[in-house]
Amino acid sequence: MAEKKPNFLIIVADDLGFSDTSPYGGEIETPNLQKLADEGIRMTGFHTAASCSPTRAMLLSGTDSHIAGLGVMAEKIKKAPDIFKDKPGYEGYLNYRVAALGEILQDAGYFTLMSGKWHLGLKKELGPHARGFTRVLSTLPGAGNHFNHEPQLYDLKEKPSAIFKGDGIWMKDSEFINGSTDLPKDFYSSNTFTDYFLDSLKERTAEEKAQPFFGYLPFTAPHWPLQAPRETIEKYRGKYDDGPIALRDRRLKSLIEKGLVPPDVEPAPMHMLKTRPWDELSDVEKRKSSRAMEVYAAMVDLIDVNIGRVRAYLEETDELDNTFVVFMSDNGAEGQLLEALPILAGYTVEDIVKKYYDNSLENIGNYNSFVWYGPQWAGAATAPARGAKSHSTEGGIHCPCIVRYPPALKQVGLVTSTFTTVMDIVPTILDLAGLKHPSPIFRGREVVPVRGKSWRPVLEHPEDETLQIYNATDIVGWEQLGIAAVRVGEWKALFLPPPKGPGKWELYDLSKDLGEVHDLAESHPEKLKEMLHHYETYFQETGMFDSYTMYQEALKQRKAEKAKVEADTNHQYASNTYPNIEVNIS
């Protein structure tokens, strides 16, 4: 009898900070992740894209987001669609130029299931079932209320699309379901996604149990809005009363003690983003801010609890040790001053919160509150790195990743600083499954090869800090609407357009400067020139175009046109008009 192929389990946390969990120096209770790390390896050189959907496209395709369809997030494309029309790689969904991991494994005889956030297409033919997942419970947009409380979707004067009835947001297997009637009454995102995931495994037929499985469990937590059951929030009451700077100092000390960053690391300045220092806040402002962080911690805690439930089931069925488990975050901690809700039904965020939500101190975290924790708490979570989500600095793209797989790991409990990327997961899984990537032809269509690398050498020798799977000539790049970076070896060139940065290329030696504190562009002009040549290579290989300048001009024109309409209607431009309805999630 042939030996059963390995199972694969990918668990994704949404906007989780680098140091939020205990294996990465955090104070939040995450014993199941700690156990996973103790029995596996922790990566400190793992990199993603700077935001949600580009990372997910890279994760499931093994190639760059500009090739896989998310050269720009769909929410940005909606604001200026003419710029991206007919541009390959800028479709705003996981395109069919790539072979999705679920499709590949499905064709290889795997039982495939997915429960959680998709964010790779809002149409049926673009959903998870169409891309290789047999069993599915999925929310298609990039964010949503964790208690499934979306009053702004059901109180519009005009309902021009099925999406506003809840019919275009949720899918179960191959069909849309109604989020207001077809989901459990006691819905909480992390719990419900795990319930469905486990039910799908438990309900496998005898034939399906004989198959290896590929499970994809992408949580929507701890993405805003910050919400959690009250009893879990209470566990963290008072833990963050001394503010984000004190939290960062504690986290940084713990990271050093655990050997996750060098003892002499120079941390980047605190991520502030037009916010006032903690000491300048009133007592009420401090209490509200720390309460948001308490809720955030509760959300991370519950991710861990649910991971424990999955682990317990796999232990009961004797499948755990034959399962390659990856736990990761999809980008750096969310540090925006939030300007958009999951569904902007023509209202400003202030209007939505005022009309539908109660953000009083006592209510923060409940189903009818809508808060986020802001740049300073995110800065604590990304330390010692600079910036946060949506930045191409390390704070936006340097993420936690834990791997457990006894058949390949020769040593466990170790930390590897080897540079790796989210594109590597597809080639690693195919390598461990004994499968070849199907390019150039798959399911009757042309598909591109992967750009990522197999982690097998790192799994087999995690103790070897000299081991590199990307060599000195391999180019890895990042870009979303002009927010760009390129890395070769330990050198990184970085470009942040205003207001995120200075609008000029910067240069860093990450072997000595993880915080990206010391810009070497002026002192090493030849190295910067070399790195910009590498960026041009990346630009050409991935089919990019200069979308940033065109996009900025389009936004200016749109703003001017809107101002004219408002003036022409004597400032009576209604906030609930049809033209301004859009999905806008970062």
C-alpha cells in the first residue's frame, strides 16, 4: 500500500503584528502557537506583501502579486478603473494566468477545504470553490463585523446590487448564501470559521478520509473592527494602561531575550502617523485607546484557542504529525488612521459610526461598536521595524511565520533568520507532496511558473544560519501604487511616496539595520544605482507599469468633479447616492 501523502494546513491571521504572540515575544496568551513553535521552527526572515489581498494572491499562486492579478488592490481599482483596464496582473482578483494551490492539489487527489476570508474576487467564478476548494465557508470582501452585525448594509435608501442584501458577500461551497439569514445566530468570526473547518473534516466520507487534505483557514481577526466576546476581553483589563511605548519596550526586550532580534538592534522611531504622544492624551482618551488594545489582544487570544481546537482534532484522528502546518500573518500590523469601512455606502466613517455604532468606553469590543487601535499600538507590534501595514518598510512586510512538520524537521524549537517569502509556500508544498508545478499548461490554459523557492533546505537544517534559499543574485520586489522596495541579499532599496515617506529612494543594509534607521543612499551611491537596476528588472519581469502617477491624477480629477457636482447642487450632494457606493478595504 502506497504511503499517504502529507496533509497541508495553512492558517492566516489578518493584520497580526510581528510580536503579538508569545512565540514572538508577546504577552497575549497564545499557548497553542507556543506549542506549535516548540515542536516546529520560527521564522524571523519571513516576508509578505504590504497588504491583505496581494499577500493572499502570492500565497496561493507562488508568484508575484503583479502577475497573479493583485498588482493593485481591487478597492483601489474601483476608484480609477480606466487606468487598470486590460492591464494583465491588475485585474483585482486572483487571475487565471496562475494555477491556484487549491486547484493543483485538488487535481492531485487532495480533499480541499477553506473557511474564512477570501479577498481575491467577489464573483462566483472568482470565488474559492472555483479556484480549487471543494468545501467552503467564505466571506469574499476584505473585512467585516466579527459578530456578523452589518446594519449599514440593510438600511440603504437605494439597493442597486445584490451585495447590499448580503447575497454577494458570503459563499458556502459553490453557492452564495445570505449573511443575514444563513449564518449561525451565535456567529463570531474565529469560532464560526473553525466550526465549519472542523465540521468539514469530521463529515468526510470514507473515500475522502483516505485522501490527504489541504486545509486553508484564513481568519478575519484581528483585522478591524476590533470586537471580541466580553469574557475574553476581561482577561486583558488593565494590561495596556501604560500605553504603546511601554508595550513596545517590553516586547523589544522579550524579542531580544528569545533571540528573535539581535541584542544591539536599533529600533525605528515610533510609528505615530499624525497622532499625539500618549502622555498628551486625556485620561478618557487613554482609557479608550487602551481598551481597544485589550479587545485586540482578546481577538488574538481567540485565534489561538481555535487553533488549539484544530490541533486537538488532528491529534484525535492521528493526522497531526503527517500534516505540514504553517501559521502566518498576511502583513504587518494595521497602523492606519482608518478612513473607510468594509462597505462605504456613500457615508463618511464618522457618519456610519454615529448612526449605527456605540463606541462608548463601556461598549468598545461589543457587536455594535466599531473601533481600530491606530498607528502607535501597531508600532509597538512591529518593533524594531519601521512603519506598519501598507508600507514597504520592514514593519509592513516582515511577519511572523511558524512551521511544524515532523517528517522534514531535523531539529525543532529553533529560530531561523533565513530570508523567505510568502511566494515560497506553494513550491514548498509541491516539493513535500512530490508534485511538479503544472506550468506552462494547466486545466487547458496557459499558466506562469512560480517565483518562490522551496523551504526544504531550511526545514532540514534550521540551525544553519548561513543557509540561504535566495542567493546573491535573486531579486525580490514589492510595489503597490508607488510604495516600493527591492531586496537582493541583505541590501534593500525603498521608496515611500508622500505622505508615507520622503518621496526618494532610500538604501539599507538589513544585516546591520533591521529598523531601517540609517539611510545609506548618499554614502553608497553605486550600491543604490545597482539596487535601482535590480528594481527595473523586477519591474519588467512582473509586467508592472507606472500606475502611481496616473492614479494620483485620476484621484485629483475625481475630487474636482465631485466638488463641482456639490457646488452645482447647492451642496445638496446626498451622502447615500448611488455613484458613491464602493467597497473599500485595505
